[in-house]
Amino acid sequence: MFETSRTPARTDPLRARDAVFPAAEFAGRIARIQRALAPLGADALLLTGPENIFWATGRQTAGYFAFQALVVPASGEPVLLVRQLETTGARASTWLDDIRAWQDGEDPAAVLGRLVAGLGLKSLAVERNGWFVSLALGERIAAALDGVRLVDGSGLTEALRAVKSPAELAAIRHAAGYAQAGMVAALEACRAGVSENDLAAAMMAAAIAAGSEAMAMEPLVSSGPRSGVPHATWRRRRLESGDAVFLELAASHDRYHAALMRAAWIGTPPAEARRMMDTALSALDAALAAMRPGVPCAAAHEAAQSVIDAAGYTAAFRKRIGYSIGAAFAPDWGEGAILSLFTGVERPLEPGMVFHLPATLRSYGDFTVGASETVIVTETGIEVLSDLPRAMTVR
């Protein structure tokens, strides 16, 4: 059996105590989901991804590894199902009136099935691309929903998340300030004899002291040949003369993230590294210059790619120039599954979209150079959220 929160929600002293936004912000989001759901003809939308549940309700916890589900009916109020241990946090972080619980030892799929039946739902739109529902759990959910017509609701909520509200943009601006504080500290710490751990500690301490909450992914800190390995993290290596240093982090404010990446060199950088760095910065400039409302997402990538190709560094890039960023939970600080700045992505840029653009060039296994910015698309162009110089820091 599932249990409903015992305290009537509207008189609950815990209700929304830790909510990141006012009730009206989330009521508007639920209404937008319901409008987007209408063409599917389903009685409700089932959400299981932590980012989508957070966006719709404000629900956040480090315990999202345990199954949770949000049922958003075509009309009326949503119902949240969480593990019993998580009910206190769910009450504190949301404005929801109806929070149900499954108990340790129960199959949450079976509890979900009973919940859907109790709500009288005959058809359900389901997101099929969430990271936190295993194949085995998905099969149990399908069995528990036997007799309910299932339709594909994948991408419905993500499409709404792509354009941020003023409240979301304010949170992202705060996060950008925390990220810059962390990057400044890491760059100041770069010198021969310092370890990668020292850099990571300086970066994280400064970002957290500035205001950052838990980050959805660990910072990327690597040096020497390790800096030429994509997504490498710190491993106690001490910096030596002649080393490249790669630094990237995303900081968080109310679960909203902004990222920043910079490069450093211990000693005199070789001519090839300098040329690659100049190319990366020119590519970033070109991408940023191409961004304005109405142009396709592909335009920024194609502008950057043209600069890189002309310099002869096509093989050193081979990736998208950017991706959407906003609300995030581990294991990823970005929203790259929502929207990319890449060839073939024709959705037009709109005011309120937010992107991280990491312009990196790699000599794979040797070094990485480049810089990044997080930007907000505005009515007339873009707002760059960092004023930190992009040039390579030489120590």
C-alpha cells in the first residue's frame, strides 16, 4: 500500500519551506505541461527523471537514486510518488498537495500501478528516455500498468525546459558568478609543484564559498599529458614545467548550473599550443557572434567549425560547439539531451535559452587548450555570463 503525507498539505509547517521558487512559478509550469499534453489525448503524463520532476515541482534531493514518479493529469493537481524516507524532503521542497510513498521492501512499480488505477487513469503518456529507470524496472512498470493505454510522452517536458523563465535566469546568473570565483582560484593556484588535487580543492572551495550548492558533475582538472584526455579528473599528479593545465567546472544555484572552462600552461607554451589556443578563441568568438534570436542552433556550430577547419584542426575538434544548460542532477551538469548547438539542429534560438559553449582543441593524449562561456540568448543577441579573460594563463 502507498501512504499519503499525513499532515494536510496546506496546513503543513514543512510545506515548501525549502522551495526554490514561489508557488505561482510551478503552477505555471504544470499548466504548460497540461497544454502540451492535450494533443496526445492521454489522461496524464508520467515523469520519472529528476530534472523533469524538479522543473515541474521543485522536488530535489540527493536520494533521487530511489524511484520517484510524478503523475501530471490532463487537468487538476499532480501527484508525487517517492520512497517513504523522502517524504519529508518532498514536503519541504514542493508546494504539492498530494505526496504518496512506497515503503522499503515494496516494488515501486507495483505501487505506481495501484496509484494510476486509483486515479482512474485509462491512458498515460510516458517519458521513455530517462536515465533512472532500468530496463528491469521499466518492464515491471509496464506490467503494473497492464490495461492502461501507454503513449510516448518523451521530450514533452524537455521542450518546455529549453526556454528559461526570469526566475531561472536569475539563478543561472548566480551560478555563473560562483563558477567564475572557482575558476579564478584555480588559475591563481597553478604553478609547478602544485598537485591537481590542490587545484580542484581551490576551485571547489572558492565556488562553494561564493555560494555554490552541490554540483551535478565533478570539476574537470587535469595536467600534462592527462590534459589531452577528454573528461579527465584530478588524480594527485603534480604540475611540472612544460605542462598544459585544463580546468572546467559548473557551479549551482538552486539546482541551476552555469559552466566555465579555461586553459593554463606552466612555463612557455609551444608554438603549436599557442596556435591551437588562438584558433579555439577565434572559433568561440565566431560562435558567439552567430547567436541571436531566430537563427538555428546549427549556426553557432557551423561558424565555429569553419574557423577550425580553415586552421587545419578539424581532427582536433570533432564535437558540438555547445549545449543547453540549466537545471541538472548528476551525472551531467548540462542539458545536452534537450538542445545542442550542432549541425542539423534547426530549432531557432529564442530569448531565454541558455547554452554552454566549450571551444576546445586537443592534441589527444598530449594537451587540450581552449575556453568556454555560458550565455543567455536575449531579445537582441546574447548575454555572456563571465567577464574572466579567455586567454591562456601562463605561469
